[in-house]
Amino acid sequence: MQDIDLIITGSKALLLDPENSCIDNAAVAIDAGVIVAVGQADKITRQYRAKKTLKTGDSLMMPGFVNCHTHAAMTCFRGIADDLELMDWLNNYIFPAEARNVDKDLAYWGSLLAAAEMIKSGTTTFCDMYIFEDETARAAKSAGMRCLVGEVLFDFPSPNFKTIAEGIAYTKMLIEKWKGDPLVNIIIEPHALYTCSTPLLTEVRELAEAKRLAEDYHLPIGLHLLENAAEKKQLEEKFGKGAVSFLKDIGYLDEHLIAFHCVSFTRKDIEMFASHGCKISHNPASNMKLASGVAPVPEMLKAGITVGLGTDGCASNNTLDMIRELSTAAKLHKAARLDPTVMNAHTVVRMATIEGAKALGMGKSIGSLEAGKKADIIIIGLNKPHLTPMYSEYSHLAYAMSGADVDTVLINGKIVMENRKLLTIDEEEVMRRVREIAVKVKQSLKK
């Protein structure tokens, strides 16, 4: 019998492996933060002896959700500018609010609040683009969350830097500081083609390529792309060609590119992304709220593009609940196509887990319950009226559950929430701090 750190026993386990396996009376064996074995509980308990056993009763075990695109610290701006068009929302409300308010304090406490919200709704990994991202990394590390974070880069000054050179220097600092960390990973993130010049985009690409060559390091690039029809028209006028064709010309189209939104993609755009192995984060709730449109995700998936799901930030969603997001993704495309068969429950659950992990370049280490992968696991209690009866776990995830149904969360083998109680975050302290920040934000909006 092998000695290990932890065994989790529960009634069901969704593995999200290539076979979409579901095991009754399941158990997961974990040692040193890694899944050692998954299988029937009686078999696992005969093979392994654990320092701790977590008995979960009538529950569903599955991999944690992967949020492929958000702006964590924007929890501090939740609800300040609703019901607006994208460019109006961004230029006349969000950018000014950020210029007046964002500092290290807001970035840290806003990100820690986001971590609390994400853990409590089952997210174990998130990809973040914002300002003072070292503070977001520090908050995620403190919370015990896995993350992929990058400082947003513009042609114009941000609250964290005055020049492009300073922004690039800050990004290099993040890469060096967090290299090799078990939870924090770095991405380079020019904001968008309408806020970044070609020289900046070129410098970003050269930095990423140099780091990959020198250190054999998976360093992705992420950017907002073709979020609505107005952006598509603007970029075509700017470049004299489509935005994706422009990205191809400057050497951006490869397996390291993660594009956020991609609402106004043409068939040609989809073909180019598919042939170059680019990845996409679909953010349906944000796209709906800003009336940006409906991304052609069924065509993207048919073409073989890896598509994950993201919530976007709390100023444009306004929640970080990935169960709500995957449910939105399933229903939005049915309504848009008048076809109830598109984006079925299996598809959206995989997008929120293993496909999201693949989109972030982490598919070999997270996203499914398989031996050798990191133990990022959530446990959902099933003994509830709205989850009774249950004929399909996937159906319940897509159409019946919410983030509040998540009872227990493990990340890297460590229990970070048990029976709805956060173990790595002082929830009351974080909310108090953000409420104090919100008072200052509200006052700044009157200026």
C-alpha cells in the first residue's frame, strides 16, 4: 500500500478526459499536489493510504473551471457603467475611472476579491489582463489560485507606466520574478490593435520569441480582437486589410496567440486561426451586455480551433461565475441560430475546463482528472432541490447549477475552500477593503 497525502471520495466524478468518463462511487488519490490515481473508491482505498481522507457524500467531483479572460481588479468597478456601447463604455467611463483610481492598493484588494469570488464559484485558474499585475499575481499566490497574468500594454500612459519602454520593462520584471512559480504564470498582453501601434506589437512579439528561444519557455501573447463590428470597420480602414490578415503579416499567428472575444470573425479569419493553431477565449455574457454581437463559435469549433470560456471583467459582465458563463454560452448560440442542437452541454463544460486549459497552454497539467495532472479539483454538492433528480451531470452543469453549488475547492492539491468556507482568504477583510476603495471611486466619478 502506497502512502500519499490525500484521498477524496465522492459519489460521482466527471473526468473531462478524451472519453468524457464519468465514474460512480469514485475516489481521487493525491500526493505532492498531483493526481496519482482516479477510479472506483474501493480500488483506490485498497491501493493507497492517505494522511487525510475527504469524504464528500452525495457530490460531483470534477476539474476546476478555467477562466480564460478577465480583469480581476475590476471587481472594484462592478456596476459603475452599465448599459453602454463598447467604445462609449471604454473611452468615456472605464479609462477615466482607471486613470483616477487604479493603484497598487486597488489592484491587490480588487484581485483578492476576484479570487474569493472565483474560488467560491469553482474557478481554479484564470487568465488576467490589467494594471499593476504584480499585485494581481501576489493576490492569486496568497489565495492559492493558479493564474496566467500580464500587464496591459498601450501606446498611451497607464496608471502604472508613462512610456511604452516602461511598460515593456514592467513585463520583463514579471517574467523574471515569477519564472518557475508553481501557480503564477506570465503572458504578454498588448491591449488591442486599436490601442497599440505596430512598433509596440512588434516589440512584444520579439520579446516573446526571445524568451521562448532562450529559455524554452511557453510565453503566450494575449490581446482583445474584433470585439464588435465597429472595431472591425475601424481596423480595416486603418490597415487596408482585415485585422487577422494584419496579424499574420506581422508574425502573430501561431500556437502562442490567445485572442479574446473574436466576435466579428469572418470565415477567412477562422480558417487562418485554425491553420496557425491560434487560441480563442469566448466571453458571451460580456458580449451580450455590451451588445457586441455573437461570436461564430460553432464554426470555430468545427474548424478545429481551441476555444475556452472567459467571464471578462466585472465592469462588463458583472460576475465571475463560470457556471453561469458556460450556461450562457450554451443558450446564446441556440437562440442566435434558432437551433437547439448547437453548443450542447458536453461542449460548453469542456470549454470551461479542459479546452480552456489547452487555450492557455496548460492542457498537459490541468483541466481534467487524470493521473499525472495537478490536483485542481472542485466538489459540487448534489443533495439540493434544484439538482434533483439528475439524469445527466453535463445537463445540470449547463442548465441547473450555479457557482453557489460548489462546496469544496482544491488547487495544486491544497484545500482552499471547504464546505463553502474560504481557507486562504479573509473574506470579510477583503470585502471591507474593497468597500473603502469603492467610496473613493464613487467620489471620483463626480469630478
